[in-house]
Amino acid sequence: MTTANNGQRQAAPAAGDRPAAPAAGGTSRPAPVAAAARQFRPAPLDVGIAVVVLAVAVAGVLTNRFFSFDNARAILASTAEVGITAIGATLVMIAGSAVSLAVSQTATVVAMVFLSAQQLGLAVAIVLALICGVLITAAQGAIIGFWTANPIVLTIAAGFAIGGAATWMSGGATVYPKVAAFGVLNSTPLGLPLGVYVLLALTALAQWVLRRTTVGRQMYLLGENRPAARAAGLPVGRVTVIAWAFFGACIALTGVFLASFNTSANAALGGTLSLDAIAAVLAGGTAISGGRGSALRTLGGALLISVISDLLLLRGLSTGVQLLVKGILVLFVVIAVHVRTTRGRR
């Protein structure tokens, strides 16, 4: 195979997953019929997601109170809780840093810091929470980016350390604020939780960073081929730290909203946030190996995860069944993304 043919095959990114690249030069063009067939052939992931959405819609019709305003508001609140973290995780995954298994513990520590700082004022408490979240995750990003540590192993260790810090800070007890200055964070402008607006703003910001900035395009390049990006002189360490710092800010905001909603924090506050955020990112079609993904798709994935969780809860199914369904959904998406990526490289 010639060098030109290799270049043509490498320059065909999946539509909607990463910034468009100019087409490779060449004189031959595919026949119109073949081009149309390729254009209208549905991707396995899109077909699968459509089937899941249809199944959820049918189950919703058969479930009492599912199509109600109160339930819709509850779904959006749950989407904001998971989605804010998932948007940050999208940048990390696109940059090829896999996933973090220390999200729940980080959100818990941030929530404790936020509640403990209430007497300093709401603005100061939020700033301290953001600084805490950014420092914790940016430090992990630095170790991954500059010293090529394994993200899974590192974040498992970090999760134990952060969880131990949370227990040490609280003495194993629940943390309550001395002054409750966070009431505004539980407000519902135009009938929707404030977290929903924060989620939409973060989604727009993340999408802009990924599509319109140099660092965003570098994240895609890192995820696509990190050794090649390093050999090409890209600032691998710096870009990785930026992705993780943004991730930390998103986790911190999630911890702030969790603390405000629950009015307290303990070691179990984070719950299954780590797994839910990962599920939302993968359900949105972001490749766990990096190089492909979109903040807008993650928003859809977070909404889908929240709808499924709400539906299973209304039908009286246990937490174990909910985790099982989420696991099956994530497994399906990972397989579909792998099939799509493999076909794209042929």
C-alpha cells in the first residue's frame, strides 16, 4: 500500500466526534451510489441508542407518574448532578487519560470544605471548594501527563487517600454547617433547579474549548496517539493538567450542589457518582481510549442515564438492578464505539 493511501485512510475522522480535518488529496472519487450508501448507512452506536430511547419511551408510557412535571424536574435535577461531573470527565477521556475512580471521594471532600467554610460567606466557600477540587485532580493530571502514570491505578490509590482524608476531616461523623448561606443554590429559576443552568453553561463552555481552541484540538490529538503527539512536540503534560483541572472544577461544583441539597456531608455523600459519570460519558459515545467525543453527546448520555434510573426507581426496582442496567448499557456502548472505530480504520 502506498504512502498516499495510508494518509487517506488516516484522515477520515468520524463525523461529529472530533474537529473536521481537510480531506487528503487524490484524483479518484467514489461512485455516487457507493457514496450515498456510505452516507446513509447508520452507525451501530446510533442505532443502539435509538433502540434504547424507544424502549425507555415505551416503558415510560407504562409507568405511572413518569410523564409528569414534578418527575421531569426530578430527572433534570439528577441529570445536573451527574452531568456536571460527566462534562469534565469528557475532556479527560478525550485527552486519552481514561477515567477517574476517585470522583465520589473528591466530591465528598469538597462538600465538607464547602460546608465548613459557610461562615466566611457563600462566595468564599464556593471559591475554596473550587480550589480544593482543582488542586486534587490537577495533581493527578500532572502525574499522568508528566510521568505517564496509569490513570486507573493512580485514581484508585487517590480514591483511598481522599476517602481517608474525608474520614479524618469529619472524624467519621456527618459535617453540618454552622451557618447556612447556600439557600440560593437550591433555588429553581423558571421552575428548574439552578444546577440545570450550570450544566448547560458548562456544556457550552466545554464544547467551545474542544472545537474552537488550540488546547481543545490538542486534547483530541493526545487521545488519538499520545506517543506521536509527544514526538511531535505537543505539550502533553500541560494539556493533560488543563483537562484534569477543568474536571476538578466540575467535580467541585457537583460537591457544592450535593452539599447544598443535603445540607450536610458525610463519607458516603458521593455515592455512585464515579460510576454514573463514567456511564454518562460512555453513553454519549466518547471513546474510552481517547481521541473521540463531544460535550453535547455527554449531555445526552447524562440525560439518558438519569431517565433510566428514574424509570427503574418508579417501577420499584432495587439499587442493584439499577446498577446492573447501567452496566449493561455502558458495555453495549463500549462495544458499539469499538466497532465503529475499527470500521473507521479499515
